[in-house]
Amino acid sequence: MKKIKIILEMIKFEHTVFALPFAFLGAVLGSLLINGSWPTASQWLWITLAMVGARSAAMALNRVIDAKIDKANPRTKDRAIPAGLISTFETTAFIIVSFALLFYSAYQLNMLAVYLLPIAVFFLVIYSYTKRFTWACHLVLGITIGIAPLGGWVGATGTLTFDAILLFIGVALWTAGFDVIYATQDADYDKNVRLYSIPSYFGIAKALKIAKAIHIVSFIAFVSLFFVTPLGWIYLIGVLISGGIMVYEHSLVKPNDLSKVNVAFFTMNGILSIVMLVFTIGDLML
């Protein structure tokens, strides 16, 4: 139990809140638009377990792949694997169990979820390597997290439509934008050891401008759902609140002051994802 606790702390298990609301949003929106009904209790269960398995596997795999990098980085040297609190073998066993949970959950949902699973697994695995060769690694992470609402949609409906793709784009770019902000903390270190990121490649000031541009497109994608689906004004109010949260998030981080990056990254993004879910469900109910 002590080892499991260390692993859960290492992968920031509580931050599953970032992606899980969007998986639920995809499930609810897709189910009501395609099936004309709410997701079943079984679908809620297996979508939740699939998301837990996917994120747990991805985060633990990232820690294993980046163990040497984390050990050399002053900001991350105290993480569990570099600090010797947990072994690579133990973490790998956890990864295998997490992937097994993901596969089994997808199988319990429908066959389209199973057929598309290799694509999701590919991005879950490849993301951890991308910062070794491209500054577009943030976009790859965005795609990886953006698969969450697609997974919820497919899990609840067994279909994939244009509406789902719009939701995917909104979530993917929202994720990529806040990951650029988070990466500003390691800009100098990444540049010195030849790791790629938008902050290390373009500089922190330009990176923050790029993050703003990415978030503007994300906001447009969320607004577009108002026009192409039956979603109404309650949903749109939620999107406007979320847009305000993005603006506030950017106001917290300045090129010469990165002290509030963690507040912008963890607190505000958790709030944003929950706001989107609550207002979307509220709109669909009323």
C-alpha cells in the first residue's frame, strides 16, 4: 500500500480531474445527440475506469522514460524514481495493470472503442519521447488529452462525428496552451540539455504569446459547438466563463515572473474543466 501511495503521488493521480470531466462531457453530449438518451450506468463506470487506466499508464510511463532527465533537473530531482522511493520495475508493473484496465474497459463499452484503442495508446506512449526531437511536443500532449472526450463519445455511442472532432480540437488546444505555460519553468534547463519545447526554442516571452494564440483557437472551437449542436445559452455562458478563466490564467504568468505557474496550471485548469462539464450538463438537462 505504501508503494501504491508513492506511485499515485508520483503521477499526480488527483489531476485526473483535468481530463475526466471532458470525457464525461463527450459521453453525455454524444449519447444525447446520437442515442437521444443519457449514458447508462454501465457506460459511466467503464468510461471512468478507462480514463483512470489511460492517464495512470501515461503518467507512470512518462516518469519511467524521463527518469534520467528528471534526476538531472533541479526542479524534478526529488520525484519518486530519481529519489529512489520507487523502482522502475515496480512502476512498470503499475503501467501494465493500468493498460490492462484501459483495454478491458474499452472492451466492455463497444468494438469501435477497441478498434480505436491502438491510436490512443500510440499517443499515450509517444508523447514522452517527443520533447527529445520537436518543440511541437505540447501539441502531441494536446492530442493525447484531447482523445479523452473522443473516448467518452465513442464509449457512449459507438460512433464518431464532426461534433466530436470539434470538441476534440477545443480540448487538445486548451491542453497544448497550458502545457506551453507550464514548460516555461524549464526553458533554460531544456535549452542547455537540448530538449525541445516552445519556451526553450522561441523564448519565454514568445512562448506565452503562442500559448495565448493556441487558447484563442481552442475558445473558438468550444464556441463553434454552440452553432453546430443543439447546445444552448447555458452552455455558451459556461464557455464564456471558461474563456475568462483562460484570460486570468495568462494574467498570472509573465516573462519575468513565473512564480504563479503552478496556480495557473493546476488550480485554474481543474476549475475550467469542471465548469465546462457542469454548464454543458445543465444546458442539456434544462
